[in-house]
Amino acid sequence: MNYTKLSQEHINSLQQIVGKDDVYTDHENLEKYGQDETEDFIFKPEVVVKPKTVSQISEIMKLANAYKIPVTARGAGTGLSGGALPIHGGIIISMEYFNNILQIDERNLQATVEPGVINYVFQEEVKKVNLFYPPDPASWGSCSLGGNVAHSSGGPKAVKYGTTRDYVLNIEMVLPNGDIIWTGANTLKYSTGYNLTHLMVGSEGTLGIITKIVFKLIPLPKHDLLMLVPLPQLKKLVRQ
């Protein structure tokens, strides 16, 4: 597919959408946002945009869709699989301003968050009300929940509690054409056709841009124990 290179007119349009202060074309930012933790790969975008509202993301996507400009969504940039690398250049949409925990619903055991919230911060907040969000990737102190959803991240607790996919109830997202939709409902069971929520989890930003997430929570465990099981041979561990 042939993509359109950004012109000054496109840059001006982006500045009108989000403001001049949140549109970056300088070398330092293009290099910074052109890489994540995936080895030494660098793919510089043509522009970095930092929207503050869902409607701004929608307008950016409408512009990109109309002119066939590639768009890459970026969270905290801690990924190891290249999901945030703008391999075709174009626009990087940084979600770093979307960093609010919007609601912790203690009665219904769920929380609504923005994708830029750091995993560790979220876990600590829900613990304050005796609730628990188990998924704990290795980079949980710096990775964002939007990136966790995009990669269906796991972590050591996945053996007992499951991965991110098992805790996502609903997602608000902006489609490539700029439409804003919710993928499901804030319930464990609903019958509304295809399961778009699970389709979105693990899609690595290829289907749309996550703007809100509704997570299922569970009661906070009363005990947290570490077990050590020494085995003389690795093969014996596999047989167990």
C-alpha cells in the first residue's frame, strides 16, 4: 500500500486539532518516539501528536484516513515486540495524557481507566479498597494498561489468575475512520453479536486506538505467599 507523506498543510491541520504545543516535528522527539524497548530498532515518524480528548483522536484519524497517512498509537513505549514502532512513518499518537483512573466501582467489582495509566499505579489504587487486579507484566512499574491490553500481557500471576484478556470487560476505541465505539458491555455476560472486546485485546493497535478500558476486579487476597520448589533436573519440572 502506498502511504501519503505529510505536508505542511497536514501539520497545520494537526495543530488546529490539538494545538501547536502538542505537535512535534523536531529531531529529538521523532527519534525518541521512533523506538521502544525492541532491541535497537528506530523508525522515525514524521510527526508526534499528543491529544488530550477522545474527540481529538477521532479528528486525527479522520484526517489520516482521508489522506491515507499511516498512524501508530503509542503508550509507555516499554514493549518488546515492536508494536509502537512507526515502520511506515506518518503520525505517532502518544496516549500519555490519557492517564486517569476514572472510576473504581467497589460494588460491581470493576474499574474504568484511561489507557495511559501505569499498571503498578492502578494495582496500588484498587488495593486501597481491598480489590485486586492480577496481571503483572515484568515492566509493571512503567508499562501502561493500554499497552497491556494491546498485547494481552501476562506476568507471573498469570499461572493462577490468567492474563489481561481475562479481566477486560469493555473498551472504548476510535476506529481507523474516526468513529468512536464501545466494544461490548460492562457485564460478564451479554449477547450482542461478535465479541469485539476480545478481538481488540492482543491486536497491538492494528484495529483501533484504545481510549477507555473497563476492567473486572476480584477481592484482594488475604495472603500473599512465595513458594520455592527445588528440583534436581529441569526435565522433572516439565513432567510435573
